[in-house]
Amino acid sequence: MSGIVEVSSNVANDASAAEWPGIVSRFQLVILATHRSKQLLRGAEPRIVADRFKRRNTSIALEELKRGLIFFKPLAMIPVAEELVNESPAHDGILESTIT
């Protein structure tokens, strides 16, 4: 026994753009799904037909993103020189997005 266990996920490494429209990385997917899940938790209506008692907000958010029902726009990255002048905390290159 080698002790190595393969773990699979729902998002394939070679997921096509058609499968996840507008999503460029798993990290962006997690951030957007988290924001949408919080919106659903606060009372937003799901954009898919889903029984909220049988499906969790996270799975509803992921399904909405996969179907392209969530519209978002990436926010501009703050240049490093501007961060130093404004003494704002660094974002370490994290892409932030807004969900509408």
C-alpha cells in the first residue's frame, strides 16, 4: 500500500469556459460562490428552482454560477506604487469581484 489517496473534486482541472462561464480559476469560483451564498443566507431569492430546505445555499450558489445566472465584474487591481502611497493593506494579487 503506497499511502497515497487520490481526491477528486466537482471542478475538473480542465474545465472548459463553457462549463463555468466567466470563471478563470478555482479561487475566483470559491470567492464568488461565497458571496452568493451569503446573499442567499440574508434572504436573496435563488435564481434556480430549488427547495431551500433540501439544498444548501452553497450548492445553490455553485449551480447558479455554473449556469451563468450570476453576473459579476472583476474589480481593478490596485497597482503596487499606489498601495505604497496610500498605505493601504496589500491584496497579494487577489482578484476581487462584485456580484450583481
